[in-house]
Amino acid sequence: MGRKRRERHPAFRARRAGRGGHRRWRGLGSAGARALAEAGADVALIARNRARLEEAARSVEETGRRALIVEADVSDAPGLVAAADQVAAAFGRVDILFNNAGITNPQTVLDVAPEAFLRVLEVNVAGAFHVIRAFAPKMIERGYGRIINMGSILSGRGMANRAAYCASKAGLANLGAACAFEFGADGITVNTLGATVIVTDLNRELVRTQPHLYERIVQRTPLGRLGETEDLMGALLFLASPASGFITGQTLFVDGGYTAG
């Protein structure tokens, strides 16, 4: 006789009781920086928003590791090359790249403006392309590297009202697969994290205002809830570590089972 399935939480209450002691992260970049620092990495933090960079840097430094702040935009290819040079000069090498910049546009194909559609692709796909082109040569010089792209459950399937995002995340996963072929001989692995909806301060309001959409995601998820930042960190650290050295060109879904059926 099977156990009675526990009642699922509403989609907009993804954070469960008993987890209040965990740090509440503004975004996945901040959480990833902290996790990598706790695992022993010095961390370069690259983004446009100085205040958020400083907040993430303080968190890294709390672990005893170094934090380097670099202001740059993922759409600025020359600026990213300069950023990569700055990071390599400061740390001596670049081992891990966590490509996390991303935006969404929750509109239908017929409603989304062409320029808005292209903006999502510019940030989510072309932005990752620019960052990889800037940092991969530093890894090739040493014959070692771990590139981890932030994908989605929508890297491999569609969803209504997310046309631009679906297109971008599918493109990002295949960009990673192509890079895996190109960089494999240089000792560099390239993989994608296929995350479900991860509730952070950046999307909490969106989750709250679209409860029916997210409730359907929860209902489809065998583990019965949306993701939290700590759910993703183990997979990030695995793909960043030597333990994943024979894994490349893959999308690792961290989704509570959403893509299992």
C-alpha cells in the first residue's frame, strides 16, 4: 500500500517552512558565487549593477575567499574581452565560467514586439556567446576549464506565453553542445543546467502574479514544488568540479522531475 501523497503547496509559496535559516538570494548569480566560494574558489563577479556586485562580493568574502568586481555588459563583446583579461591578471587563471545572465518576456508570439523578442535572444544567447568567446581562450591556454550555462526546463520543450524565452534557452543549450565539440580537445567541458522555476527575489513577484501558470508546473512536478536556490547549487558544484570531467555537451535538468514524463 503506497503512502498518501502530501498536499502540494501553491505555486507562489514555493519556499517551505523550515528553510527560513537559508540565505535569501536576490538571484542565481549571487547564490552561485557564494556556493563556489564555499567550495574554495576565488570569484570574479561580472554584471552591470555595481550595488548588486558589491552585495555579492561581501557574501563571497564572508567565506574567506577573494571577490573581484568587474562591471561589464554581456552585449559588449570588446568589454568582455577586457573583463577576461582583468580576471586572468587578478587571479592568474580562469577555471570556471558560470554563464548566468538572462531575461524573459512573458508574452505570446502574436503579442511580443519583434524588438522585444530579439532582445531576449541578444541577452540569453548572444550574451553567452560573447562571454564564452572572451573567457574560453584563457582556459585553452591552460588546457582546463568548466563552462556552465544557465538553461531551463524550456531548453528542451515549449510553453505558451514564453516563445522568446523558449527559443533562447533551446539555442543556449545547443550553443553549449557545439562548444563542447570545439573545446573538448583542450580539456574544457561545456554543460547546461536545465532548471525549473527557481524562486528568487528577481522573479518572486512574477510567480505571485501568475499563480495559475506556476501551479500547473507544480502539479506536473513529481516532487510537488518549485525550485529554490539551494536546490541548484549541488548540480552547479558538480559540473564545476573534476567529478564531472567526462561529462560535456549535456543538459542536466534540475527540475524536481518536471521533464521526466
